[in-house]
Amino acid sequence: MELRDKEIVQNEIINDTGAEDNSAPEIKKKRTRNPIKRMIEGGLFNLPFKIVLWSFVFSLAVYVVSRISPAFAEFWTRYPAQAIRFILAKLTGWIPFSFAECLLISLPIIAIAYIIASSVSTKRDESDRNFYKWFRPLASVMLVILILFFGAFGPAYGRYKLARNLGLEQSAVSAEELYQTAIKVSDEVDGLIGEIDFDARGASVMPYGYGELVDKMNQAYTKYAASADYISHFSSNPKAIALSEPMTYTHISGVYTFMTGESNVNTNYPDFLMPFTMAHEMAHQRGIAREDEANFVAFLVCIGSDDEYIRYSGYSNMLNYLNSALGRASGELYNSFFYNKLQSEIANEFVAYSEFFDKYRESTVSEITGGVNDVFLQSQGQQAGTRSYGLVVDLAVAYYK
């Protein structure tokens, strides 16, 4: 797309006799060189575009203040932003598939078609007005995406820490504390093992389909939110990702898309991960932005459920995080827990998961997505980046103290 400045300088045309030649063609008016004035005269700032621009300025101001003031971020996340996330979730919730996934897949086609159409149009008509006719929609879409992030989800990164909202005292965690917490979680899951079915590989089997899981998870959130003032619940429809198998190569088990308000779940992963992942993405949908905190909310929601398999998912996923953290902290305590304290069924679950993941473990696309996610999380104040997911063990230790 090209816009060239065709400046015509108006001069008098003199004939051989020195008299003014009245037969000279009419000279076009000189085009102003002031870019702002040109944009105004060219029709860039029509009323809808002005509304988008001012909305962007307002949302950016909200985001900046949220990064400075946790009190403001907490208020904004709990109330105004909650209303926006609720509206988005309801607007897209009735669609039976992931609208965000559909947009992502069709984006290259839409982009190519738009570039071709705008290029053809601007070559035929090189006026500012025609250029802005094509520029406005593109700029508006980009600004709306930023508006939704700055106004609906971004401020949640600046709110009070989850530990404060839960009344927990967080401190540096020792290997011994990890070990003791892992034992406590293992003791709690012990009574559930007999209610869970396992296949020949040792992997647990969810006793119902995806649709029923959605209903049960909404019920679990309703129950939890009734006693937690920092999070509000509304029924939503987490979407199963159609391209879950290819997506597994990115190592992403779920994603919350703030642009569409949808929680999306990768259904290719083993069953025991699915309730926990769904609860994690629903936590994002309800204003819990930090990854370790979304993990811990998912844990609390799952273990408070009336359904045995959802409770099992919560405990087993927490044990997976604790087990990994313990392995990094102390090889001796890790071996003691894994071989002496951890139930054989849970150990087999982890082994089956590791075998499943071998196919996807080494992939270039996972390095790219992991790098992008790491940079994004650090830009939002999570200095640990993608390692922040595992920091859920700090909250678990504080909780079980």
C-alpha cells in the first residue's frame, strides 16, 4: 500500500509577450503539508474512529494506574473489568466452538485478502480519503485488542497478591517444607484412589464427557466463589480446541483469550490434566492473571468440588508440581517421597503422562511459544516468566501450614 505526496506548486504562466495567458489550464489547489490537518481533511477521524481512539487512551490510563496502584487494580479487576469479561464470555459463550481458534486459523486468509483489496483500491484511487477508508478498520481492530487487554485483563496483573486475598503468609520455602506439604497432599488424595478408574497404562480415566465436565466445573466455581470475596463467578462455556493434537507440540494445555473472553482447553492431554486445566483458564476468565495464582485457584476449586474425579485432578496436579519442585530442591527427599510416600497409582499416572509427552517433548514450535510467553509474563511483572507456573508450590506450602 503506497501513498505518495503529489505536491503541485501554483505559479503564474506568462506568454511570450509577458502578458498573462488566460488560456492556461486551471491549477489545482496546493495540498497542505501539515500531516494532522491532512488526516482531518482526508476523513481519518470520523466519529467511530474517534470513539475507539478515546477508549484506547482511557484504557491505557487505567492500565498504567493499575501497574502503579494495587488498590486501584484490585478494584478495577473486581468490578469494571469483571463486567467486561462477563459480557465477552456471554457474547461468545453460545458459539459451540472456539471463536478465538477460528479467528486464529482464518487470520492469514483474512490478512492476505485485505492487503490485496486495499492495494488494488489505493492504486485506483490514491486520495487520502480512500487510503484512510482502508486504514481505519485495520487500526481500529488493533486498538480494540489493546483496549480489551488494557481495560479487561491487564490490570489483573497489578492487583493484590492472591496470598493477601486468602490471608496466607508467604515466605521462602525449604526442601523440608516441600516434602511435608507433598505428604499432606498425598494423604488427602489417598481416600480418592479407590473411586478412580485407571487404564492398562496406569492413566486415570475421566468417567464422563467434556460437556458434563463443563457443567461440573461451573458448579465447582459457584460453590467456591460463594465463600471467596476476591473472585466472582458466572457460568461460562470453556471451549474444546479443535486442533488440540497439533497444539500439543506447543506444550500449551489451555489458553484464555482476552479478546473473545473464552477459556480454551487442549483435549489431547491426559484426562487427569483436563479438569485442572479448565479450572486454571476459568480462573483467568475471572480476573486471576498471574500463572501461579491461577494454578492455585484451580487447585482450590477442584478440591472443593463434589465430584471425585475433579478432586483427584486437583490433588494429582498439585502433587505433580510439588514432586517436580522437590526434585530440584533435594534429590534425597524426592526419592524418599516418590518411592515411599507417593501412592503407586499416582506414580503410574505420572509415568504414563511422561510416556505420552515423549512424542511432543522436543519441538521447535514449543521453544518459540515458550519464549514468547516468557517475555510476555515478564513484561507483566512476573519476573520468573514461564517458571512462575511452578511457583504454585509456594502458595501450597503457605496454605498447608
